[in-house]
Amino acid sequence: MADEQAPGPVEPCTVRIEHVTKSFGQTVAVRDLSLELRAGEVFAFLGPNGAGKTTTLKLTTGLLRPDTGTIQICGLSLQRDGRQARQYLAYVPDLPFVYEKLTGREFIQFVREMYGVPTAVATSRLARLARRLSMEDFLDHLCETYSHGMRQKVALAAALIHTPRVLVVDEPMVGLDPRTARTIRDIFRELATAGGTVFMSTHTLDVAEQVADRIGIIHHGRLIALGTLAELRRQSAVDGRLEDIFLRLTEEPTDETAPLT
């Protein structure tokens, strides 16, 4: 991936979310969220369960529409120019989707055709990805036979086949062996070095601490902290690891007199 360049002109801001709110019935999942992601960065998005992480990722990819606010991808409005904006995007959900009755190679070929990637270019990219992600042994087997880790690899390869400007990934390391997890961290860094952006939601704080240039923490639908690890230390007044910072910032008030049972 290091020799690949993301398509189109490099914009200093690849994702711009402005005053976005999204509700489901009476539940406000994301509340007045404003966030900018930059070209050349890996951005980790953290939060407790139900904080609004996955909703934000789906809003960013156009799978959900905001109730209020605007979202731009590489200067294009998702609301007005959604089809063009999504050409710059790729999304890998926490439960990777593949077509059960296709082989991994056929699924990636299907994605290649959707994005109009020339056959020779896609074949070369897939050969490199298959080697790096150790997919050669199962790439031509039906997806219905895959483990979660195999599906994750194929979904990621399909997402990278058109060298997206913005790669959105939800829990990218779940179900992966340590060697593959390391390879994926390397790929994320290479994509960012080439001028792209990785927007990563994860509960694995060690991964965020190792790979992210900046970190955002969302809690009850609100962005409560944003910055580098050093900046988060200052914001939280915690001079420790990301886990300590996260726990401090998302701490809920408790009734210490309440019985355990």
C-alpha cells in the first residue's frame, strides 16, 4: 500500500462534521457533533457502549442521514453530492459484510467493478494485499466457510481496492491474530502517509494509543475530548496511559453507599 496514492486532490480537511444531531425515537444518539478530520492522519474515535460511535461512523459514510447539521467528504456534501462523495470513502463495519455465495476474490471483484477500478490495477493491488494479509489459502473459497477473521481480511481488502481517501473502520482488530493486527496497523499508517485519512472506532485502547495521531472521545452523544495523547493528558489532568484518561473522562457518578447486591 505504501506506493499507492489516494485519488483526487489532497484536501487539508477530508471529513467535516458540523453541528450534527441524530436521534432514534426519543433517544439522541449523537448530539450537536462538530469534528474535522485531516488528510494524513489516523483518527481514533472512542467511547463507552452506546455513546454514539457507530452512529457517527454510519453518518460519515452516508448510511444514516443526520436530523440536523451537515457532513462533507473531501469538500463534497454528503446530502447534496452523496454519490460523488462516497467515491472517496470505504467502510468496514464491526461485523464485516460479504456475500456468502461468492468467493473472497469474487466479492472483491464485485467491489472493484462498483468503483470502476481497472482490472489490471485491481489485480496488482489484490495480489499485494493477499500476500500481506495471508489470504492466498482461502481467497478462492466461498465466504460462507470463513471465520470472522477471514471475513475481516476480505472486507478490508475490498475497502482498499480503490485506494479510498477516507477509510472508516469500526473495531478493525476484533478477531484478528497479532501478526495480522500489526499488518493492518501498518496499512493504516501507509494510507495516512499517502494523504488519506483513517477514521477508526475501537474499544481497544492500546491500539488507539499505538496508532492514532489524534483521538476523540464521545460520551452520551457528545464529543467530550479531542486531541493528541499529550493534549488529552492536559485536558483530563491525568498523566498516564490512554486507558486512565478514558476512564477519568467517562466516569459516571456512583452512589458509594449502595449495596453490591
